[in-house]
Amino acid sequence: MKENKLVKTRLKKNDTVKVVSGNARGTVGKVLFIDRKKGRLIVEGVNIVHRHTKPSPKNQQGGIIKREAPINMTNVMLMCPKTNEPTRIGSKVIKDEKTGKVSRMRLSRKSGEIVIS
């Protein structure tokens, strides 16, 4: 019996990513949606498909609609905010001195800078 496990990802919605493999290689876009169950995400302007739709109350005209389809998470890399190049992502544990609260921040492996989204 197959278990539904969530895929661990360090990417978040609204991150700027670069496609590193596939038909849209080299394209830079923003993450619109992440499906952690399937390990896929939708990137703005990448993997455009043509959807043929019937007329409906919502869409009176019908016809062909262009929209983004999901791609695999392994095909994209986060863009480093400092160097503006694709980078791997690490994590860093930061402890607040005043409150003693511990938080985990995402870290760019290329520049060592904290990634804020």
C-alpha cells in the first residue's frame, strides 16, 4: 500500500527560480503554486499548455485558454538575491538574544546571504 508522503522542499510561493532542465531551460519565473504531495510546482510563464474549453456560465466564449502546467521541483533552482544566479539552499538556525526564540532561516549556498521571501 502506497503512503502519501509530503515532499520536503526549501522553495516557497513567490520565490524567484530558474529552470535548469527541460524544454524551458534557462527561464526565470516566480513560483505560483507548490504541490508537496506530488513534488511539483507551477512557475509563471513556464510549461504553457493549451486548454480547450466549452462555453460555460463562467466563460461565455469558450475556446482555447493558455495556462501554466506543473513541472517537477528538481528541475528548478532558487535565484540568489545577491548574485542573481541559481543557488542551492541551506538552512541556518538563528537564536534571538532578547527573547531566546530559535528560528530557522533559508541560506544561499553561493553567497551565504539569508534568503527572505
